[in-house]
Amino acid sequence: MANIYNYDSKNYELIIGKTRVEDYAEDTKITIEYDNDFKGITKGIDGARSINQHNDYDAVIKIKILQNSPLNLNFKQLALTEGEKGTFPVTFINKGLDGTLGAFSAKGFFKKIPNLEIGTDAKALEWEIQCINLKIA
């Protein structure tokens, strides 16, 4: 008998600082991309192998927010804040317990402010959050 799994994108939440992210645009809600591989391999000349643990867990989280959401103003203010005050904790939560774990970074920051495009319909603004040491929680 085949396994049946339930999926609901509402089970996944992102919290930036103290703000729960909402007002996602269509298509992809959250994308998490780690900067580097967690492990690598070194091959010896005689065929021996060494598995090397890399401890770089930096990642970029991409989110698309409707351009008319008030969250964009909050994010823009955070992005323009200089120094330590411009960093914030980032929490990714999976409430569905479907095998995907959550993650936490004590320090994140916005890499840039998205381009603003005014057209007939509301567009999606894609924000990129650089997370330092985004560890599985």
C-alpha cells in the first residue's frame, strides 16, 4: 500500500525578528538556500577517502511579498538600519510535523531592497535574508 502524505503550505511560518511574515505573493512562499555543502570528500592517491565536515551553515532565505503589503515598509526600514541594529533573529517553523524540520539563526539581515515595479496589478517583491549559521532546530 502506498503512503499518503498531506501537505499544506500554511504549516510553514517564517518569523523575522518579532514579525510573523504574511502577505505572501503567488507561487513560492519560502526558499531556503544554504551557501555551501555540509560535507565534502578528499580522495587519496591510493583510493582512501576522508569525509570532511564543513561547519558553514550560512544560508539565504527568499520570500515573495505582495507589493501592497505593509510588511514591505517594515522590511525596508530594517534593511536600511546600519550596524548591529540592522540584524535580527530568523525562525523557520514547520507546524505540520511532516518530516521537514524548522531552523533558527540568531543573526540575519536583508541583503538588499527589492526593485519596485508599478504596473496594472500588484506585483511580488522578492526579499533576500542572509542568515548567519542557520541551524536545524
